[in-house]
Amino acid sequence: MTSQAAPPESPPASVPEPRKRRLPAGTLYRGREGMWSWVLHRITGTAIFFFLLVHILDTSLIRISPEAYDAVIGTYKTPIMGLGEVALVAAIGLHALNGLRIICIDMFSWGPKAQRVMFWVAIGLWIVLLIGFVPRHLMHVFGGE
Amino acid sequence: MSTENIAAPRSPYLSHRKRNRFNIEKWGWIYMRVSGVLLVVLIFGHLFYNLIFPGKVSILDWAFVAGKLANPIWIVWDLLLLWLALIHGANGMRTLINDYAHGRFRTVLLWALGATTAVLLVMGTLVLTTFDPCLGDTDNAELIKICAAQ
């Protein structure tokens, strides 16, 4: 009557083979979508941070003189900077959507299981966002409107 | 020989056992998530207003910003953006520095990051709270009326 009693003879005939895993169990950040979203989050975050430093400085010129501000903001209207703004919005969009994915992974019981699906949902929403922004912004930059 | 200093089995790390201790990493973790959600709204609102409608990059100038900041809602919006985004970004950069920089180099980078963040927070707050929208000329009818009344 102890729990350590030997199991009875005749082992069950049909023990299923353990499924082969491509990755060790319980990894979120090792390989594939989980890892690459982490890499992208760091790269976009760093880029946005350095833009933010510059953006606080250039906006502070409003306090000095309208001429100083207009001279600096004028450089944002050049074609090269216009393409830079596309890259900036793309980086912010990706960082924001992947950030919401991270929050879902941490907050909800279904989160870690759905992390891979959520990555592709984020990419899909990101493409929709860019379709909405890029043509319109490029028209503003290159003078179509 | 005494057994006083041996922790009971399965007890957590000594440093984690002190209850009610302020854990800065935990609050940093919470801050990134709370500010992140708020920043999604604040930044996309900022981008839409300035780059899509009614603003667009080709018309951005001092008069556009002055017209915006004549409304106190935008001052609050921009103050929230400044504090939430810069601290969110600085905390993210702190994580990267701790991951990739070591020794003296890490110390220098962390101090530079902290100093930059503090200076920009103070400067940005002063700019937004002492800004005078009547400083320059504008063709914003509402703003001209407000400034004429002063």
C-alpha cells in the first residue's frame, strides 16, 4: 500500500512516441519569430531613441526664435529626410505593435502560446499602417500635394 | 557549529526575501508596459496630427506649432510625450548598455545617459511651459486674435 509499489506487470502496449521538438521546450527568445522580433525591437528602439534626442533639441528652438525653428524644420522637408521619416514611422510602428505583442505575452495566459501568431499579426498590421502612411507622406514630400 | 545560517529548503534567494522592499527592476518592467500602451496612443496621435491631418511635413513651421501650443491640451499632450517617451527610451538604452557594455565603459555610458536624459527633461519641460505663441508672426486667425488681445 505504498505509493512506491512496483507497477503491475504487462506494460501498456501503446505508449505513443514522444514528439520530436525542433526547439527545446519553453523557449520564447531562441530562434525564429521570437528571437527576430527581439532583435528588431532593440534595433528600432535604439534608432527611435536617438531620433527622440534630436527631436527634443530641434523642437526646443520654438522657444528661441521662429526663424531658427523654421530654418531647422526646413531640413525635414528635403527628399532624403522625407525618406528618413518613412523609415522613422516604420520603426515606430514596428516597435509599437511588437510592444503590444510583448504585453499580451506577459499579461495573458494564452500569450506565450500565441506569440508566433501575434508576431505575424503585428507584421500584417504594420504593413496596413505603412500602406496608409507612405504614399500620402511621399506626396507631401515630393510635391504631389 | 550552528544551523542558524542555513536557510530552510526551498526558500527564495536571500536578497529577494526581504518583504516590501522597493524593487526598481520590477517597477522598471511595469513602467515599460504602462508607458508603452500610453505612448502608442500619444505618438500615433502626434504623428497623425502633424504628418497626415491637418498637418503635413511640407507645411510644418513655427506658426503651425504655435497654433497647436496655444491650446493647453497640446501642451499637456507634449509634456506627457516628453516624459513618458524619454524615460521609456532611456530605460531601454539602460538595458542595452547593461547587456553590451562592461566595466568602466558601462559606468561612463550609464552616467552619460542619465545626464542627457535629465538635461533634456528639464529643458523640454521649460520650453513647453514657458512658450509664448505670440513670439512671431502667424496667419492663424485665432492666434492673431488672442495675441492682439494681449
